Amino acid sequence: MFRGAKGRCPSCGETKLFSSYLRVVPVCAVCSAPLGTYPSDDAPPYITMVIVLHLIIPIIVVLEETVQPPFWLDGIIFLPLAAILTLLLLPVVKGATIGLLLRLQVQRGQDGH
């Protein structure tokens, strides 16, 4: 999972896991692990949302209880913060998810499911 979270092949750690932002390479060039067969479809976005919300909501609550900024200021601060954190964490979580699926040997079947 740690290798995948770092964007490396979860099996050998030698090559890149992603060919672009979230596109997984089909096969590792070094160890021939079938990285494209691990179905990390919906889990990474959900896990990322949970992490981001657990980071942002306590900050919002503390600010609302202490400073009480206007509503529009909350939107200007926290919407971009949430978007940036989500975009930064999504590849990390997807890589870790693929590492976990590799460890558990959960692969997509021949029919795509």
C-alpha cells in the first residue's frame, strides 16, 4: 500500500504506477504485475472525500465558534481548499487502494467485472 501511495508499482516499487494523473499503467515494466486488472473504481473517491471532510470540518467548526466569519468568506476559503486537497490526495489514495487490492489478490474478471 505504501508503494502504491507513493505512485510506484505496489509489487516491486521500481516503476511508476500511473501513466497520467489517475490512469494506471496496464502492466509493470519491471515485474510484469498486471496493474490494470485491479478494480479501484469507486473506493478512492469515497475514501478521499472522507479524509478531506475530516480535515476541513474541524477547522470550519473552530472558526465558526471563535471568529464567526461571514458565510461568503467560508465559501471563498473552504471550497478551494477542499478542491485542492481532493486533487492532491486522490492519486495517493488510488495508489494505496491498488496496493491493497494487489495484496488481497482482488482482480477484475475476464468479463470486466
